[in-house]
Amino acid sequence: MKSKKYILPIILIILSHVLHSQTGFVNNGMKINIESGAYINVVDFSNNTVGGIDGTIDIDGSLIVNGDMTNKSNGNLFVNIEPVPDGNIILGGADQTIGGTTPIFFENLKVINSTKTDSLNNCEVKGIFDVDGVLDLNQNRLILDKGDPGAINYQSGFVKSETTSQNGLGEIEWKIGSTIGTYAVPFGSGAGGNDLNLVLETKTAADPTGSIVFATYPTNGNNEPYPAGISSLDTFKAATIADRYWEIAPKYTTKQDVEIRFKYTPDDVDQTDNPHMIETNLEAIRYNDVQNTWLDMKMTGTCDVAGKIVTTPVITGTNYYTWWALSEFELRIPNAFIPEGDNKANALFMKGYDLEIYNRWNQVLYKGKEGWNGKYNGKTVSAGTYFYTLTIPDYDNQMKTIKGIITLVTPQ
């Protein structure tokens, strides 16, 4: 037997008391006022446009939806939203979906109990987003308009991102603007609570109209798929990188200085995929999408293994870009190599780094980033000892020079 639905005509209804409905609630072009103190409790809620008139709700009380919430009207569902929103929308049922054709602008949104799936891109919360359950972003973006760190009130549960950039990221866009504060996005993997809680602390003010977009997703043991627009890890090795990426995208003309705390899961550092990783040495790396490299900023941060958290020092705005990962990596410089030998790892010496090679008479044999192939003027040099100068960036673009000796071994 199908559940009944209340289908309301195109009129104005003012709701000022408590209404409980055990059936669906369909608004076909009606203008509804839910006054302060009123509680409207329904199962499914559907909002439509009829005869060119959009169904709307002016909410100052509470609307409790225990089933799916759908907006198929051509305009905003909730209207006349105050500068300090006072209307509350509570998603309190099990396995609910937010859907439709037009994004919903919630005044205050609270999710409780089991999973709510967001199937409607670019919905917005104008006031407070209360997390006391699970919201699956489902490859869509939820926008938080309130720049205060308290715009997310976390109690339990988590927000699920976990989809790749190729398939569509599940994102939280937070319109932080120029506010200085500590912002926590309670991401979770599904293994238990907000086990991927991502914290960003702004240290300086940025543009007042800017925002930051947050997302995260797990990878396979080769750290694939890469984020969109990234084709390699440069000289970093998958075996020493946690199996996860983070998007922390600054949408600013002038970016702020930030400190970031990445929380990761045991699966992200599983020794099956990361056999050479020393977890206590994990630090943050990020991709410069202007220079198209992971290498222009030295990896940085400290790892709390017990808490599964890596904390960066202050990252200046000039070093603040979108994509981040965690790596355990020491610069390993071999003391010998075989040019063009069978061991492909040794075929080029220090590929990807600013490198100069000298002989004992201080003659420059090689200079560049392609890696030395053991040749000078097209001919392989004699076996023996040579000298190198290697230049690498510090985390704040301060350059560091390393000098050493390399022995060239003739292939057998």
C-alpha cells in the first residue's frame, strides 16, 4: 500500500503550531509561512512549481523531514532569509536523500541519525550546519555562507567526501572571507566518526569575499587516481606516501597564511601498500599548480602517530595551493650509479633536482634538472669520482645547497 501525500493548492498558509504528518508533503506552488515556535514534522517533502508559481517556505520555526527532501521548483525553496537565520531544517530520518533540480538554500540545517545523501549540487547553509549524523556529499558541493568557525557545529557522525576528482569530488565550500580562526571540517571515512577531521587555522586576513573548498579521497597503493590536472608524483615514491589526497582550495586573489592539521586513517598508511614508510616521519607535501610540481616546497610538518595527525607550521599565502598529500621521504642521494645500466633507477643521477656535476678540475660537466646520464658533450665520462652541487627548496621557498661526491661505475 502506497503512503498518502498531502498535495496543497496555490494559497498562502501560515503554520504557527505543531503539525505531525505520517505521510508525504507536496507543495505545488504554495506560499507557506512557518512561524517562530512552530514545528512541522513530515515524512517526504517535495516542492514544485505549478502554473509558473514556485512553491516557497518562509521559515522562522522548524521543519522536520524524516524522508526525502526534493526541490523541483524553479526558484529558492526557503525565502526571506534573515541576516541571522532563525529557521531550522532537521533531517531526522534514515537513508534520506536531498534531491531535485534547484539547489536548496537552508537557513540552519541539522542532520541526525543515519546517512543523508546529497544528490543536489551547490546547496547552501546560510546559518549553522549541525552535524549529529552522516551526510554523504555524493560527488556534490555543499556551501557554507557563514564565515565564522562555528558555522559547523559538530556533535557526532561525519561528513563523507571520499570520491575522486575524476568521478566528481564531494566538497564543502566555506565562505571564510577575511575571518581569522580555526575551521574544522568533520570528514569521515565510514570506519567510525570524524576520523578524517580536517582542521585549517587562518593566521592572516585574506579577501573578504573569498572561500576555501575542502575535500578528501583515498587512493590505491600507487596513489592513483591522481587529482585532476596532476600526472605524476615527481620524485616522490608511492611506497612512502599515504594513500590519500586532500583538496584545500583557496578561492582568493590574495591568499592568507594558514596552518593545517591533517587527520588520516590506519588504512591510509597500511604497510601492504606502504612497505617503506616510517609513519613517525610523515610530513605534508603540496602541488604547485602554477609551476606544475610537488618539489618547489620542501615537505613540512610533524606527525602524531597515536592521533594519526600531521600538523604543518604556518604556510605562507605564496606557498598555499590546492592539493596536498602526506609523505615519509628523506632525500636519498646514492654514492654511486651506473649510467645507462640495466638498473633503470640508477640510469639518471638525481632527476628532478637542480644539479651541477664537476670533475676534479672543477670543470662543469652537467647542469640541469633532467638528471645526469654520465655524459659530457655526448660521451660517457670515465669511471671514477665526481662532485655534485644539489639545490633544493625549503618549505618557504628558501633554497638549500647540498654538496657531495658521486662515483660513476662503468656498466659491465
